[in-house]
Amino acid sequence: MKKVIGMCVALMTVCLVMTVSAQDKKKEAAAPAAAPAAVPAVDPNTPIATVNDAKITVKDYQELLQRVPPNYQSFIKNQKAKVVNDMITQELLFQEAKKQNLGDDKTVLEMLENMKKQIMVQRLLQKQVADQVVVPDKEVKEYFEAHKEEFNLPERVKAAHILVKTKEEADTVLGKAKKNEDFAKLAQEYSIDPSKVNGGDLGYFERGRMIPEFETAVFALKPGEISGVVKTQFGFHIIKLLDKKPVEARQYGEVEAEIKAKLLQEKQASAFNKLIETLKNQSKVSVDEKTLEKL
């Protein structure tokens, strides 16, 4: 039960941290970094607060801190008094719940049993799967050598476009663009696409990111070329290719972590499936199809 209380306090503490005012954050950011002072060791059993006969110790506070996401821990340390006050509040509520004998409440017992099952399953998977699976560096390197193309950056283009509603407008704008009028200024003046604020610039993209008609036209261009009028479901486009990058091979160091994560995930999935298959073979499992259909 103490763990349940701790989880509740942790959630309250995160909420507390997230409500720190922007003004406080600015003050912290503006303050010069102080040299870390030597902090004397504190006995973990030292009480921080007392609630009736219960003591909230340094150990309780430290365990709470460990359950909070790391990026929030520094904020919590600056809000220690409020965090301890939350712990006191939880202890008061817990003591009142005990007075009402809620430890024997059917709903509480069911929730605790469900939580116990989840924790036990997580621990089993940690021991039987996660702790048993490793990916040697040699295996990562071998995978890279056999699948280099898998990690290549695809061909990419950088293009700008002008989108208008009618073919007549498109012909007019295209005529201006072909006369070497500034494409970005034409986009800002005529385009109805949000990219007009950037002179029609769409940035870099690869195949499969744009609708087929647009993609076919843009990848057929050479840098600096302007397309004819391209009709799509959105209207009529004039496209200018700004740059084109060929397929780029990435080096091992760039993808090592990516490969290791991929192989680890595959091995863990395989180990999990084997574990489930073994357990099924060792057990008697049946499904009542008729009842299932009624659900």
C-alpha cells in the first residue's frame, strides 16, 4: 500500500512541478550557476515530518524523487517544502482510509490484485526476456555490412511552387516565371498555398511525400528548371526545382545505435514469443467460443 501512496505522491509532485510559473523559470535561467556545495550525508531513517504516529523519512523522500521523471527532479529539489506537504497530505488521507477499514474494501483488494499481477508480469518479462537478450557489437557491425543500402538516405529534392485556382491564372504566372521574374516574389503575390510566406519554398522532401502528379513533375526537373502547369486536386501548380540530392550512404557510426535498437527489439520479440509458446505447451488453455460470440 505504501508503494501505491508513493505513486500518488509522485503524480501530485509532477503536477506541482508543471505549475511552476514561467516567471520562476526565467529567474532560475537568469541566475548564475553556483558551484556545488558539499552536502553532508543524511541518515535515510531521519524523519522529515511526523503525521500522528507515522514518520516521513529522508528515505521516503529520496524514493519519491527516484519515481519522478529525471527531467523534473531538479525542479522538485527546488520545491522541497511543497513536496513534503504533498507527502503529509497523502499520509493524512491514508490514515483516514485505514480508520474506515478501506484496506479490506472489495474494490481496493481487486485493484491491488490487478496491480500485483501487472507488476509480477513486468518483473517476469524483465527476468526472462529483457535481461536475457544481448546484441554483441560484432553482430551489429555484421548487420550493417550486409544491409548498408537499408540505411541510405533516399534521393531528395528541394522545390518551391506557386498554387493558383484556375488554368488561366497558372498560364499568366508561368509566363512571368519563364521571363525570369523573381519566383519567390511571384509566389508571395499569386500563390494560395501557405508556403507563399516562404516564397513557395517547400524544403527538402523524398519520393512518397507528395501527391503523384506533383511528385512526377518535380522529380523530372533539373535544379533551376521550372515546370509547366501541373494540375492536382488542389489546383494548378508551377514548380521550380531549387536543389536535388542523390542517394547518400550513411556511415556505420551514424546508424550503429539505430541498428542495435532494431536487433534488440527483434530478439526481445522472438524471446517473448518463445516464452509464450513454452507456457502454452505446458498448460491447458481453452476458449469458450459460444461465450466469446456473445460478448
